[in-house]
Amino acid sequence: MRNFFNSLSVGLSKTDEELMELVKKNNQLAFRKLFDKYQGLLMGFVYGFVKNKEIAEELVQKSFMKLYDHRQSFDSSKKFKTWLWTIAKNNALDHIKKKKEQLLEDYLRPDQSGDFDIVGSIEDVNYNLINMILEKETKQYILNLLDKLPLDQREAIYLKFASDMSLKEIGEVMNKSEGAVKSLIFRGKKSLEKIIGESKNE
């Protein structure tokens, strides 16, 4: 009986890394907890690469399957979220390369079926970007703005504000130093400010 109630409480007070240690022991409830926690957020991230909802769903499923298959290789001293995002990014890029459906420079270019809420995730952008963005009142507008940025700036900004990662975590995903990531985000935000200012004067 004690084991039953202990199983029900899995995840209530455990970190992602602790849950992964349970997953290594084939704990399905811990795996489900991680899946439920990150499925939606990861879906938005992967969709930014492939711009197709069904394909994004398949790649998210594939990412979690790969996570489970390679669960024993997880290093609990590392961040789980960074590991998962790296798996998903690699899956998305592999898909693009194999299917030749997208060029890498089209990364994060939305199509008309895009429906992911990036506006709600950008909480601390400087230079009064939020106020200017909200005047447009559309998610599509934000996605179009990101589309005008260089690839590395787009990826850094998306990871920071849509995935809520630290500079260190973003650096691990992008294979860049924290300083380089910080610079990309700064330049990206300055570029967005300029683009928004120009659009307001049109």
C-alpha cells in the first residue's frame, strides 16, 4: 500500500533530473510526468523548424521515444531540459535534411496554420518591445518579426523567451558560450526594436 501511494506522488516534489533517475529504472509514471510537463512547450519549439503541426507532433513523439531509449545515458548532473531540447532540435534538423522540405534559413518561418503562443512567453524583453508588440495584437506579427532576424539571433531569442532557458542552457543547445548567447539576444532585441519602429511609421 505504501508503494502505491508513493507512486502516486511521483513528481510532486522531484526535480526533472530526479524524475529521469526514476525513468532509468523504468518508472513509467515518472516518464509520463516529464512528457506531460514538456510536450506542449517542445511542440512549439519543434514547430518552429518544420512549420507543420502533424510533423511537429511526430517529431515530439520521436524525441520522447529517443529520450526513453537512451535514458541510461542521461547525466543527472546536467539539466534535463537542455538534454531534451537538444534531442528535439537534432531530430528536427535531421528531418529537414532527409526530407528536403525546408532550408535551414527558413527556420522559424511560420505558415498560415501556425497557432503557437509566443507573445505570452516574452515577458521581459527590454526597449518597450512588449508595448509595441501588443499594439499589433497578433501572434503572426511576432513570428513575422522573428523571421526577419538572422538564424542564430532567432534561435537564441526563441530559446530565451519561448522556452524560458538560462543563458548557460541556451549555450549548451546552440554550442555557444554564454557571452555569445547574450550578445545574440541583445543584437536580436535591438534589431526587433528597429523593425517594429519602422513598421509603426509605415
